[in-house]
Amino acid sequence: MNLTAQLAGLFPRLDQVPAEYRVDTRAYERLYLLNGEIRTWEGPTTEVSSPICLQGGGGLGRAVLGRVPSMDAGAAMAALEAACGAWDGGRGGWPTSSVATRIAAVEGFVARMIRVRETVVNLLMWEIGKSLEESRKEFDRTVEYIRRTIEALKESDRANSRFSLDGGVIAQVRRAPLGVCLSMGPFNYPLNETYTTLIPALIMGNPVVVKPPRFGLLLHQPLLEAFAASFPPGVVNFIYGDGATIISPIMKSGRVDVLAFIGSSRVADVLKLQHPRPHRMRCILGLDAKNPGLILPDADLDLAARECVTGALSYNGQRCTALKILFVHETVAGPFLDRMVAAIQALPVGMPWDAAVKITPLPEPDKAAVLTRYVEDAVARGARVVNPGGGTACETLYYPALLAGVAPTAQLYHREQFGPVVPVCTYRREEEFLEFVAASNYGQQVSLFGRDPARMALLIDPLANQVCRINLNCQCQRGPDTLPFTGRKDSAEATLSISDALRCFSIRSLVAAQASAESRALIQEIVTGRHSSFLHTDFIL
Ligand code: G3H
């Protein structure tokens, strides 16, 4: 049987899907969250289909999962209005509440969130085709991130529960919220990368309007109840629909103070330009990347191939941190490629719930065709597909393609493929790699594979000025979440980590007075009388 037929045979009939992984979205498919209330959208809706195809009478077809609201500008503006109401020029109950109150609300949310783990994990598999193992990991990592965010805020608040006395001025410095936040996550981490900005924004006192990504819509629905029960009205609002219809009016209103967006730099630019006074809007952006890997002649080739396959093909290469191009020294290109081919052949292909599966269906409808065009373009410029069956597609399944000899003129040399295609180039002088990195529009991370300390050091020094993480003998990645995650050029704006995110969504604000007897007495009374949520010396344990 040829590979196309084998791939087709991996899609199941509905009755072959294990019962525990089936989803029923009827209970919540038209819901949205506005001003603390879960409402049913009576207007037009959009069908949500799965990357998973099912065998049926008419052949293979994408499974239909349900419907989500296709909201209009008026409904989107109502959500913005609700968030602006909760902010109320900084006077709202949420932005003026104590840190302890906000922490308690987020703790309540986590407790409710974990009750729907199984449903959200199943929806991750069905909506974006992520494997069961990775879907569980995404959920659990998000819960862990939120818990550690709470701890990080307690720690920073403790440090701020003191006064300074300098130059005759007594002062207390704390972090205050920024205002209304618009939060938009990406489809590849629709839960994790939405909530790792949403929760820090909320816990720092900012009301939020959330627009879920293109894929990974329904998985937020089982969580609406947890949001409604945990936060005051208007503090969290969820809207669904076409970006141009619902996001443009929100941005053009000029009432967004913080934009948390993970997606393409092209869309980020459009959003920023729509704001009438962009300097008023703080941007926290996670954007494009083309992280390269460099395999030096003395590299441990077994380890390098293992890490490069994981780095390039985890979740089918649909990670912003994925290794998207490899440079291998000409003297070791042959043995390195042999190891890559063997490692790719060992990757199980199938449905997200299949045991140990690594290659799964792709959510973007035209993705296989886009990848095929990239491969054809590279081949026309001298590259060759080196793994058997590489680039074979059937519906939403795309068998990984390993390309050798990718020329600088090929699109794959510069463009972010965001899929299971691994371009490899050979190099002679390390300078060629440094030139690639310097000329690139992206500046997130690199991976270096080698053993010679002096040679590695010579690369580390210039690369540290071009990217924001240099991985030694391992793949590129975001974690652990305590490390700063950011990028240069078109790759990011602002830095995320558990503690950095708290800083991103807040600004230092302080109360200061001449250290006179009257001022001291005034401050003393505010503090001991517990008159203020901002000016106090409470210590959260
Ligand atoms: O898509 C970008 C993610 O932030 C990558 O995170 O390296 O943990 O997969 P990861």
C-alpha cells in the first residue's frame, strides 16, 4: 500500500473513536461571557470543524464539532464597554481591590478550572489535533503556571510592603494595573498561551476582553462558568467572531490600554496601527520565529539528531519555538542526515489519542498544500527530500519532509513554515550561520550542537546580541516558565515568564511625602486604620 493510502487509513470511523475521547459540545456551543453573565448568542454562528477526518459513506470528511457565535461589532463593543465599566477610570472594584482579594479570586478560578480538565483536554485534541499527552501537558502546565503566578505575586507584594526613606522623602512603591486589556492567544497553544497572559493581566487588576484564536474556540466554553463564578462582572469577557469585524472597532475606539497578542507580526502591526494613540497601549507580543540549529563538526550526532527531530517536529512543528532550519557542517552532513531520517521514520503517525503518537492532523485547512508548495519551491532550487515518503499528504495528515541542500533563494530558507517540514543547509564556515542570523527578520532563539568550549564561546558572544536564548546541545523551547521568554526584531515585544508577566501587566506607582511629623502621622493612620488597599504594610503569607 502506498503512503497516501496508509495515511487515509489512519483516520477512524466515529464508532472507532474511544468513548472517553469523544466530545459533545451541545451544552455550551453558542455561549459567550459578557459582564459576568454567560449568555446564549442568538445571532449567526460559525461551524467549528476538526482537523480529524472521519471515514463516512462519502469518504473522508472533517468531523464537525459544533458552532460558536459569529458576533458583530455591536456585541464586541458591548464587551469592551463591560471591561471599561469594570475599570471605571481606575476606580472600579477590581482595580482598587487588594492583592489578597485578587489572589483569592484566581485561586477560586483554578479550583473550578481543574474540574473540567478532561473536557478541555479532549477539545484540545479535536480542535487542534494535539496529542493526548501534549494536550494534558498543556492543561497541567497552565494550572501550574497560574499557581506559580500566585506565589510570585505574593512574593513581590511582600517585598513592596515596606516604606523607603531617602532624601527626606518617605515612600511606598507598588505595582498598579494598566487598564483594559485585549487578550488574543494563538491556535497552537490556545489554552496555555491565552491564559499565561490573561491570568497575569487579571491578577494585577486589569479587566480583560478575550478573543480566542481561529482554532481552539470551543475549549474555552467549559471554562466560562469558572470565570463567571470567580471574577466580578465585567472583569472577564469572551467574544467570538471574525477579527476584522469584532477587533477593529475595539482597537479603533482607543480604549485598549494593553494588547496581549500571540500570533503573526503582520496582524500585530495591523492591530497597533488601528489604535488612534498607540503610545498609550502597552504591547505584550509573541510573534514569528525561524529558530535555526547549528551542527558543528564535533557535535554528538546522535544527540543532535534526536534533539533536532524533537525540536523541529513536536506538535508537527507548530510551535513558535520550533527549530525551523538546520545548518550542518559539510563534513558531517551525511551521517547527520542518516540519523535524522531514522529518527523521523520512528515517529508514530495517527490520531491524537493513539499511543505515543507524534505526527497528527493539522488544523489549518490549506496547510498541506502550503507546505507542498514550499517543498516544491526548495526542490526547484536544488534541494532534495531525503526521507522516504517525506511530504506525502492525505487530507489533514502531512508526513514530515526532511530537505537537504536548501538554497538561500528558497522560500524555506527565510519563511516560517510552521509545519512538519525540516529544511537543512550545509555550511563550511560558521560565519555563514552568523550572517544568516543577523540578516534574519526573526530573533527568538538558536540551538548550537558541538563540544569545543572555545568554538562554542565564539558563537555565543555575537549570538547573544541577535537572539534571546542560545540553547547548547538541546532544542529551542520556552520552558521552564521561570526563564525569560522573548525575542528581537519580528519575534516579540516585552518579556514573559511567571514573574516578568506580572511586571508586563502593571506599572510601578508610588505614594510619597515629605518625612514630616504630620506626614508620618497621616501615613501611620492610613496604614494602621487599614484605610487603603494600595498603601499598607499587610504581609500576604
Ligand atoms: O509556540 C510557542 C510556544 O511558546 C512554545 O512553547 O517551547 O514550550 O513548546 P514550548
